[in-house]
Amino acid sequence: MEKRVTFKGWLLPLLLLLPQVIITAVFFFYPAGQAIYQSLFIPDPFGLSMRFVGLGNFEFLLSDPYYRASFVTTAVFSILVTVVSMGAALYLAVLADRLIKGSGTYRTLLIWPYAVAPAVAGVLWMFMFNTRVGVVSWYLGLLGYDWNHVLNEGEAMGLVVVASAWGRVSYNFLFFLAGLQAIPRSVIEAAAIDGAHFWTRFRTIVFPLLSPTTFFLLVVNIVYAFFETFGVIHTITAGGPQQATTILVYKVYADGFVGQDLGSSAAQSVILLLVVGLLTIIQFKFIERRVHY
Amino acid sequence: MAEQVETFNASQSDYKVVATHKGNYSETLNAGIAAFRAGEQPEILMVFEVGTATMMAAKGAIKPVYEVMADSGADFDSDAYIGAVKGYYTSTDGEMLSLPFNSSTPVLWVNRDALKDAGVDPDSDLSTWQNVGAVLDQLKEAGHECPLTTAWQSWIHLENLSAYHNVPFASQENGFAGVDTELQLNGPVQVKHIDQMGQWAKDGKFVYKGRRNEGGADFRGGTCALFTESSAGYAGIKSEAQFEFDVRPLPYWEGVEGAPQNTIIGGASLWVMEGHTDEEYKAVAAFLNFLSSAEIQAKWHQDTGYLPITSAAGDLTREQGFYDENPGTDIAVKQMTTNEPTANSKGLRLGSFDQIRGIIDEELEAVWAGDKDAQAALDSAKQRGDQLLRRFEAAN
């Protein structure tokens, strides 16, 4: 039978909830409400006049092939960032978990990049791959490869993905390592005695037991790729070449703060809100079912 | 700028100017707009030329310069300003709306040593694109890895190209006559030029380095032989270049009727914001007059390579012998002033222009990468840009 603990009265629970409710209201509900309201208008930049256009902003956006293409770019970018950062982190965590000597040093080094802000990481990578002074592009040149992410769309995408995933590997590594260490040794040892090799043990025992961590990271990383990679894109490619790295959130910025088209920018925020909401629901509905807690 | 503010504050005791840096041009415009919305706007906001239409449309947020000057009873003669410079910031009735501050125009920078090394006479005539093409061929044959690069591709190779060949960039006198304007940048002159540049890009004769002035480092470092860039690149090139360099007028296509007309400016102007006291506007007027004085302008022009905004400042620079000591520094001034500007060469006044430039950048990148031909790219730029112009029209 389920055991329920109930508290008497409602004042204390309400009081305890209040800080979170206030923060959500001020930093989420109020701006989100504003965005929905503004998305119905075409305002002038200075806020001197507003013209009501109903759903005109949405119509304008959805009929724009470049905006639709931006969805695909965002999907490709987010999936790549998530897969690369989680894959690399899991690999490193498994290796670090097996270390006996010096594991502390490795761990510290691996966690280090997390302390670097996305915009700074972007600048670092930009310099390494700079077509003129970049160290990496210079070595690639020696190998006979002409690196030019300023014009080559694939290279530009690859570069922003790696730069975005890099700092994220540390964060994921931390969680994966903690997850791995929480798996009871006895289970793994028992499997080893039964003759299961490392790969079999990983596939049938470790990975399934790690699934809550993996699921959590999946949600967090997708949200990261959607929103927080702005700094990396802004510093490395500014959405180019052509629109190869213009993800949805970058377009919100570009239209709103470069183009001063606040109506369209607000409409895009609303669409983005819906997309992320939908994604999270899908993740919890369908993927969480396969998670073993 | 900081030096000018200091000189002003030291020169009189009635007023004190405080300069605040808010980032690059786009960021500054944003900060200004945000400040206005919060009711904390500065007296003067520096806005790049691309933001001109946005500022002009913001009646109620700005106070035109001619009005500030008249109200405060300051001496103000708008005829003292160079026509091609002030035209960009003047209403169709001839009233000056903002004070031109830093203005420059594109020129061709030449690495004379690179030309010599490739066996090209460094004094060869580069005034036409036909001649430039021939030199590019020679540089390429000699194995040069970067014969030509550019900064600000839309500004130089479309906006200035159009003005210089006296063809419209947009309808309604490039937007001066109204906001119901449409881009006309896909005409035969522009298509021909972009097509040729695309061909050069394909052959490795034109090397694309980026949307802003990324190519500058390549030129200053000696990697690139020819470089189309603002005349304001002078200070940087002079201090860094370890080779003999030369400045030439922007090339034009021989055979196009009316070319070379005049080039147009880039840079920024100072806008006065609404919502301050009369006393503050007096201070503003005094400061703007100070900035326009011949001594201040001549020094600014000589230090930076930006254009002088008044004829007096240009004359003073000549008298001081600066042009004789630094040959070529007056080319930008001449290029802008030899012909009286036409409706096609007064400047551009388009809403959402920063974003339209972004679109043009994307489409040009498609040409340089060989993904699109010039006609298709420019048609698409027109079509996408027109959509933004319609939205701007709706907002204002």
C-alpha cells in the first residue's frame, strides 16, 4: 500500500511554494505573456506605435521558406550536439570509471571546459579554425585540406556543433560518472563471474541501469542545444554561410535585435516555446517509458 | 572620439559631455532604442548609416539637428557640409536631420610589392574593372594565392557599385522619396559585376574572407594583393603594413553610361533624441558645432582616413600639406565630390536595412560558393528584401 504523508493546513505549504511560484511568474509567465501579446502586432522599434495584425506575423513566418529551413537546421544541429556531447561524455565516463590510479586528475581535467562560457568557447574555436591565423586550419592546409567554414556550409555546421558540444561533454561526463558509480559492483561482478565480457555487461546491465541519467541528460541537452548555443553561433558564424547555421533562437535574435522587427521576433519566440514544450511532452510520454528507475 | 570629447570639455566650462560606449553599431542602436523605451535616452545617439531610415521614421523619438540648432540660436550653416556626405542624412526638403560624424567611402587598396613580385607594373592603371581583371589574371598566373579580397561586400559591390554607375539600388530614389520602395539591385549592371566576381571567386582570383572587414588582416599581413575597403582603413593599413601600399579610386566598368558617377558614404551620424530640456539642447548644439569645426574635422580626417564633413576641413587639410605628404589620401574625397550626386547616388534610405544587408550577404555567399548564379542570387535577394521593406512600411 502506498504511504502518504500529509501536512495539516495549507498556509505553510503555500508559503514554501511561493518563492518558486513568484520566480516562475516573473521570469516565465510574464515575459511569455508579453511575447504572445506582442506577436499579434507590428510595432515600430521605438514603441511609438503598434499596428494590430492578428496572426499576420505567424502567416508571414510560416510562408517564409528560410524560416521553415531553419527548423531543419535546428533539428540537425540539436541532434548532432546532443549525440556528440553525450556520446563522448559516456565514452570518457566509462573509461574514467575503470581507472584506478590518478582518476581525480583526469576527472578535474575533463570537467574543466564546463567552466568556459559558450561565447568564450566560441571565440576559442573560432581562433583555432580561423581561415587566416587558425592553428588547426593551418595544419589542415599542410595536409592538403583547404578549410573554409566561411563559405562551406558543412564545415560551418561541423564547427559550431563541435564548439557547442565541447563544453557540454564535461557536464554530461559528471552525470554519467555519478550514474556509473551508483551501479552496484556486485551486479557487475556477478555477471563477470557468469562469463559476460565487458561489452555484454555494458549492453545488458550498465546501459539499462544508466537510463535515468541518460534520459535526464537527453532532455537537458536538447534544451541546451535549442537555447544556450546562441553565444557559440553568434561568435563563430553569425548564422552563415548563407543560412546554414541559423537556428531558431538565433533568428529570434537576428530579427528582433538586428532587424528591429519585434513583431516577427515575438511570434518566433511563441513558436519556439510551443516547439520546446511539445518536444518535452514527447520525451516524457514516449522515451521515459523505456527508462528503468 | 574620446579625444574630441575631452577637448570639448576642456575648451569651455559651461557644459560637460559624457561619452558612453555601447558596443558595435547594431548594439549601439539597440541600446539607444531600449533606453528610449525606458525613458532614459541619451541626448545624442550615434547611429550607423544603415539605421538612418529607422531613425528618420521615429518621429517623436528624435529631434532633427536643424531644429536643435535653430532653437538654441547656434550658428549653423548646412551649406558648409559636403553635399555627398550630408545628403545621406538630409530630408527631401533639404533639412539636416542628423549630423554626419564619421563618413568614409570605398576605395581600392593596392599592395605594390605583391604586384612587383608577380611581374606586374605597380603603377598600372586600375581604374576600371576590365584592367583589374587583367591584373588578376597575371597575379594568378604568377601563383599569387589571394589576388583580390574585399570588406563589406554589399556596401562596396552592390550599394556603391550602383551609385558609381548611376543605376538605382532601390525605387523611390533609393528610398529617399518614400517607404513604399522596392529593391532594384538585380539590374544588368549589378548582375554583370556579381557574375564576374563569382567567376573570379571560382578561379581563385577573388578570395572571400567574411561579411565584415575580415579581409583587412589578410591585406595588412601581405597575403592579399588588392583589397576593396573603406577609405577609413587607412589608419590600420598605415600602421601595420610591412610593404609599399597605394590607394586608388574604386574601379568602375568601362562602357557603362554615366560611370564613374560618385560613390556613397558609409559610417555614422549623430542623432539628437527627444525628451530633454532646452538647456541640454543648447549644450548639444554647442557640442555639434564644435565637432564640425574645421580644426577638429581636419585632424580627425588626417588621423583616421574618414572623410572631412565640411569643405573647410578639406581645405585646411590641403593647406597643412597633408595630401602632398600622404599621396592618395584625397582620393576618397575626390571620388565623392567630383560629380554632383544624382537620385541614384545620394545614398540609401531603406527600412530594415541591416537585415537586408544580411540577406544580400547570404545570397552573395551563395554566388562565391558556386551554389547560385548571379542573376538567381540577386533576384532572390530582391524578393526577400522586398518582404522586409513591406513589413517596415507596415510598421511606420
